[in-house]
Amino acid sequence: MPDKVTLYGFAPSTFVRTARLVCEEKEAEYELKPLEFKQASHAELHPFMRMPIMEFGEIRLYETLAITMFLDEELKGESLQPTSLPDRAKMFQWISAANHYYYHDLVSGVLADDNLIVSRPDGLETHLQAIEYALTEGDFFVAAKLTLADLFLAP
């Protein structure tokens, strides 16, 4: 097994932070390497020039969901994925919501330079109410324990 995980991206990136959180939860050694953003060297790592990108030995992956699932299953430590099908489905439901609604509306739609709020997207109350409702019975989104869903929504 390789000694450590290499992640390419910028520390403030929401998706890079999610991948880093998985490494932290798994107590895995990792290195965060910066990118030459939107340059040819970036395109060599990721065809859509996004982040993060992960290397682990001979394996290179892009897309946060693929990276986090790989790291969770490859690295030692407690699984960050529920064992029951209904709970796994709920975990993927929250990850999908984070990727398709929350990120767009609450991160790229609200924040700008210096993290100043520049707009209030339609549906903000609905987004926040869904999170509040999901957390009424505990500290986690699924299965009363930390899962990948929590690590996608935490940043």
C-alpha cells in the first residue's frame, strides 16, 4: 500500500475540504498539492479542470464522490458508509443534494471575494430547513453516526 494520499487542489475549496476530512477521519497521511488552475498541467490531471484530484500509488481519481468512496474503502479505520441499504441510500441522497443544490445555492451562489455574502438565493430557507429537520434527532445526517454525507455537507 502506498505511504500517503496526494490531493491536488486549494485548501479553501469545499470539495477539497471534503476529501481532506475523509483523510483526517481515517487518520491517513496525505499531502495537499496546489494546482496551476486552468492550465495545461491541470487538464492533464482532470479533463474538466476541477478539483480535487487524488493520487494513491498508481491510482488517480477525480470527482469528490469517487475519491471519498475509494479512500473510505481503501484506508484503515471505521467505515464512513452505513451498512444498511436504506441508510446508504439516505447518505447518497444527502451527497447528491450537497453536490447539486447546496453547493450551487449556498456556496457559489452566496459567496464571493473575501467570503462576503453577495446574494440570497431563492429557496435559501427551504435549504436550511431541510438541514435543520434532518438534524432534529441527532448530530449526523444518517444512521446516528458520521458518514460521507456529513463530510460533504460540513464544509
